Amino acid sequence: MRNKIITLTVLVALMSWVIQSGVNTTYSKVGGAPAKVAGGPAESSKTCAKSGCHTGKPVQTVAGLITSNIPNTGYIPGTTYTITATANGPGHTKFGFEVSPQNTSGQYKGTLIVTNTQQTKIVSTNYITHKSNGTSGNGIKSWSFNWKAPSAGSGPVTFYGAFNYSNNNGSESGDSIKTSTLYVVESPFKMGDETETAPQEMVSVKAYPNPFAGTAQLYLTTTDQSEVNWDVYSLNGQLIEHHEHVLTNTIIDIGNNWNEGVYLIRVQSADGIKTLKVVKSL
């Protein structure tokens, strides 16, 4: 009788281990994807669409699943931006994702920053993925996080992303993996009082006072008194003003309708480009 009890106990324990093992295997990715499945060059374009992970339909590439507030003119080195990854799949209620910023050589660029600790996490420093609390959605699921742009001279960066559209059948079979990318360039604007590409003293751009409140005076001078084009951009790259064929060696009032903030004045002459940073305060 005692031997039967011992044998029964062992069988129950073994069955419990097998069931639990199956459960852990089935739901192991609910808490986040492993590193290097974002579909980028650092992982040789690999995603979770493989045996032992998520199997189902062939991987599909979809445009526009990764968006940001990085302006079209490009990222400014050292500036922090918001990146949003969105899985849009009518009929689906469970989703997952992984995103990594890389260049075409597979080098990681910039710094990922978690802004929602309940739904996202960073794995192996260079990848951001979902947590178990960040998988549910009614036909759509979005995750947002921050990215601090790399140092000057880093060049273009691509955000590579892989998204899992789960069929929610309790296993890893039958799911759909979709990939998407977001390509951004480095802004030509540099943080500093003056950044020039023209020969020294061929074109001069100054503002007084700087910083200023109300209005300031812009001084545009060239050695040959030629015409220039000049633009005003906000710090995030939004075009505020555009002026063409402006005579140099003149004084121009600026800033009257500007909000408080930092602005970049970009002056283009026949000899090159100069950029001046000005600050308006209240």
C-alpha cells in the first residue's frame, strides 16, 4: 500500500511538471521578446517567426508601424524624441513587439528610454519590447518610448521593428509576424552659437541681443553684398519663417511673433550656409 502511495505521488508530481513546463513554454514570450529578433542587420534580419518561437503565416513587411516626432529635417544629436510602435490588426486581441535603432551595418545608435514601466522593458540594452501587461488590445495596440539621439556624425538611423499578431489560441502556432522600419537622418543643424560651412567671413550672421525678449535685430553681411535666403526653424525642426533674395549688409527685426524658446536661423548664400542659434525668453 505504501509503495502504491509513493508511486502515485511521483506520477502526480511528474504530470504537474509536464503541464507546467508546457504552460511556461507556451507563454514564455508574453513577458517580452528575447533580444535580437527585431529584424535588423544586427540580427541578420531574424524575427520570432521561427521554430520554437512563433510559427504561422510568412513574415509580412508593413509600412508605417513605427512613427516618431523626429522632424523631416532629421534628429539633432543628443536630443530626446518619442517613438511609437503600433500593431494594427482587426480581430486580434493580443500583440507583441520589439524595436531596435541601428545603422545599416548593424551598429546600435542612440539610447532607448522606457517611459511606461508597466508595459515595456529594455532587453540587452539595445532592444525594447513588451511586458505581460502590455499585450492586450482590441484590434490595435501601441507602445511608446523615448530615444536619445546619438552624438554628432552618427548619420542615418533606422528603427527596425517586429510585431506579433497573436491568434490567442494558447500556443505559439498560428501567429503572424510583421516587420516595419522608420528611417531618420541626422539634422544639418548643430547646437552652438554659429556653425558654418562657408569660407570664413564670406557670410556673417549675428543677432543682438541674444537671448532676447520681444524682438531682436538680425545682422546679415557678406563680403560681396550679395543676396541670401534665410529660414527660421524651431528646435524640433519645424519651419517658422522663410525669406528669399534678401539683400545683405542690412538689419532685420526678428522674433516679434515667436513664442518663448530656442530657434535656429539658417542663412544660405552663394558661398555656403551658416546657422545661428537664438533664444527668446519672456
